[in-house]
Amino acid sequence: MGAVLDAPQHSPMRALSYILILVLVAAGRLYMIHKGYVKVYIRYPAVNQYVHLYPEDVLPWHPHPLEGQFTTNQRLKAVRLFEGEMDGSESVIVAPDGRAMMLNKYGGVFEAFEQPDGSFELNRTAKAWLGPGRPLGAAFDADGNMIICDALKGILKLERDTHRVVILTNRVSHSSPLGPDTPIIYANDLDVAKDGSIYFTTSIDIHLHR
């Protein structure tokens, strides 16, 4: 239940208190005012709740100053990178050597390098091409190969040294508890476990039929 405001007589706070009471009365029926409480007819689940007149200095429009660990900072301030340069990139993954790797919606694999001032410089020449499809989520395996979800082709691997593209699978494994040995449709995102197992998600739960 909300709070009715307590403030010096004839102040805007007192006027606001009366307005709130009138709103509550209009919403239901006012039963009684007793010892600073207003009993109001309120529908389920707030039946028989009360509104109390709280001191003005504890209300939200008189907040305490943000000090100590609550001091405002810019640690999580977002910075837009490569706006207008990367088209449809859904993932940014960091290579073991610190490069930021991205895939655009045309299958291009691009890399960006961190600069001394903390910014990133994009290499506008694609490092590799995945071919027709729609790459989405990606991650590195223990050997530095890029494992990629492709909405059309399934789970791909971009080999670290040769840049050869390998379709690892387009079907769910036989041992999977969910949809074993079914086609992978619209692979979306993935992660690679330390033992090399690949866990992935799809964005469809209805199998397509021809």
C-alpha cells in the first residue's frame, strides 16, 4: 500500500496527502480515519490494508546523498564500437591474445585490436569468410579454434591456423536428453566446456516438415 504524506499544515505535501486520500476514496470506499491510519476498501489482494502518515524526511523525494560505496561512477558506462562498420554482428568474443573477434551477418570474420588508450581499432579486411548462412553466437575452444552457431548450417568450426570452415554437425547428438538425433534448426548461441563439449541453444521449438 502506498504512503500518505505528512507535512506542515497548508504545505504542498499536505495538499498532496489529501489528493491521495481522495484518489483512494474514489477507487473504493473510505471506512474510517483513526490514529493516523486511513482504512480503505481495496480489492484483492490488498484487502483491509492501511495508509499511514509517514514523516516527510523519510520519503523518496528527500534521498540521502550518494556517498561511499554508493558514489556515482562511470565504471559501467557503455561505449559504442564500430557503429556503421559492423553489419548485424551478434557476438563479440575475445581471443586468447586479447583480440576482439566479430562476425557480420554476411559471414565475414573480423578482428579488432586494443589500443594504448583503451579504444579498439577495427581491421576492415575480413580475416575469413564462412560462406552463405547466418552466423550468430560464437566461442573459442581450448585450441583457439572458433566454434560458431549458424542459423542455417548448424555448428561450425573455423580452424585457427588454416581458416578452413568445417561443419561439425547439423544434428543433435544421440546422447542429448533433448531432441536426440534431430536436425539443428536455427542454432543461436553456444559455449564450449573445458572438456570440449559444446552446449548450444536454438531459437525454435517446432520442427519444420517438408
